[in-house]
Amino acid sequence: MIAIDVDHFTPYSSLIGGLIIGVAVVLFFITSGRLAGISGIISNTLERNENKFSNVLFLIGLVLGPLVYIFFTKKDVVFNMTSSLPLIIIGGLFVGIGTEIARGCTSGHGICGISRFSSRSIVATIIFMSCAIITVFLLQFSGSS
């Protein structure tokens, strides 16, 4: 049975984080006229010369945001994924292939696409989330035996 870990449940900071992401997406759209999908922004930055300045600023913000948070809150951010290099490589390949097949990433489909009621984005997000839930379940199940 899966239960909410009430000791680490963060509804208020999660809500604030979601609002900040929403505001960032709206500001990016207003200032650039484009949707904020990370895979598309990275791809455009590396492959094209158009919109390079706004893309680079957006990517710098992705890196600086957590650093600013750590600096001002003086909190250690603990993130444990896995130490298995093969698992990281396989996971990265699956994410890259899935992003190419879905013609976008979780941020583009999940945040921007769903808010525009894009059926393609809704289906893609359901698939992303289903795969993530299954993966977490399998990894937890395999680790507990």
C-alpha cells in the first residue's frame, strides 16, 4: 500500500513552486511568443540561431533558480536517484527517445499543452505519468526484496 509520507509532505511549498512555474511559463510566452518546453528550448539553442538569447536566458534561469534557493534558504538539497551508471544511461536514452516520439517533453506537454487543452499533450502526459508511476513502483518493489 502506498501512503503519503506526512513527515515530508509539502503542500504549501509545492503550491508556491507550481505558481512560480506557471508565472514563468506565462512570462516566457508573453515575452517570446513561444511555449516553454525544455527539450524544445535546448534543441533550438543548440541547432538554430533564432531566439538564441531568450533561450539561453531561460536555461540560465533553470540553473540559477535552485542555486538562488539554496543560497537564501541555507538548506541542503538532497537528491538521491541512483548510483547505477547503466541505469542512468538507459533512463536517459528512454527519456530522449520518448521526447522525440512525443514531439516534446513533460514540461512542454504537461504544463503548456494541457493548459491549452491539447489532446496530444493530454495523452502524452498520461503516458509520461503512467510510465513514471510504474517505474517507481517497480524500483521500490525490486529494492524491497
